[in-house]
Amino acid sequence: MTAPNQLSWHRGGSGEPLVLLHGGAGTWRLWEPIIPLLEAHHDVLALTLAGHWGGASLPASGSAGIDALVDQAERDMEAQGFDTAHLAGGSLGAWVALELARRGRARSVVGIAPAGGWRRGSVDWLLLEWMYRAFRVGARLLARRPYAVAGRPRLRRLLLWHHFARPERMHPDYCAHMITGVARCSGLDDFIAWSRQNGGARDLERIRSPVLLAFPEHDRVLPRRRYGERIVDAIEHAEAVNLPGVGHVAMSDDPALVARTIIGFTSRHRAR
């Protein structure tokens, strides 16, 4: 059995626009468990970031940084008729959402386990770079037969504990897609190289839209104390909450909790 086909975006539901942005090496389908809950309240657009499986290509490696991801996300929003929208992002997607907010594209932002909270050349960055390079090697091996892992709950637990608090509950198709997406993420190496040279997020204090930063309790990739507090400090008006019982990919571990968190915030900041 082969991994499922990839589409670059999903749109559905009704209400004020809400754009979903996934984490590094993922696709829009990382949001799949939560999308039906959000579509009852919003016109939901889930995008695949540039350089990721099914997404647009990144420019030359020297410019394959955060601005390239944000530029393409803006183009994708415009292609769907969204000038502004509520934004929700996980990990790298949260960083992209914050950059879109800095450009005036956000009605509100919910950033879950936000990336970008490291300094150039820091130990924090080196740990993260090593981790994702190891993930990439492992995913390329597993993607040859993704369902050999995806179909076995105990093996999912053994291999995916770092990103998920409950990988044994994951649907095999969802897991196989995730493994294949990491293996086929063509822009990951270039983005890592760019981040090594340029560091993390900057100028976040310029954001004026409402921001909620949500930190998973069991995040072993970007734990709040090591990576999140710099972002909290940079956006003085941001609200910060902890998400109990979930890992880095919180929308998979507890879709209802993450949906309530997003809808609760967007409902407080509806367009007048």
C-alpha cells in the first residue's frame, strides 16, 4: 500500500475567514482532525507551505527563508479571495502567521508551539537543527513502506513520541501521510541552512493584531521555557496559555481542545 496522494490546500465551512498553517515538514493535513470542528464557525482555508510536499517551490536556496514562506502564503490567501483573515498556525506555521500579522494580514493570530524563538548560533538552535536532520533521515527510510509503521500503534508510539503525546491513537492513513510528507519536504534543508545564518523571529513587537500564544504541556520539540518565552516577551499585548495533555502537534492529540482554543479567541475578535 502506498501513501495517500497530496493536495496543496483545503477549503470548506462558512463564516469569517480562518487560515490554517502547518508546522515544518508537514502539509495542510496536519490540521485534518480539527477542520470539521472549525468549519462550523469559519470559512476555513488550510494551506501547504512553500517547499513542502504539494506546496509551491521555494526560490533559490540563498533566499529560502521565512519571507519566502510568507510571500507564498500571501499569494495563496489572495488567490482564495482573502485580504485578511484569522490565522492559526502550529510551530513553523505559527511563525509564518506572526509574520503575516506583521504585514497587516491578520484579524487575529493563534500560534500553537510557535517557532522562531531562538537566537542565531545558540545551543537551542543547534539542538533543533540536529533533531530535524535526524527526523529527515528517519522519514526517508520509513517512507519506503510507511504503513509498516503507521499500522502499528506501539511502533507509532516508539517512533513519534517527540511530536505527539498520543501517537498510538493516530489513524494509520494520517500517520503514513505525515511520514511521507517529511521525506518529500524538498525545502526543509534549505530552510534549515537559512535559519542557521539568520536566526529566529525578529521585529515581532510591530504586530498590532490580537495574538494568542498556546503552549502544549508535553512539547518536546519547542518547549515553552526554552523557545517560547522570547516570543511572549517580544509581543507585549499577546495572551499566553498552556494546553494540557498534548504534545507539539496538539491538533492531533486533542482536536476538541485546540478547536475550543481557536474558536474562543476568534469569537472575541470578530470583524465589526
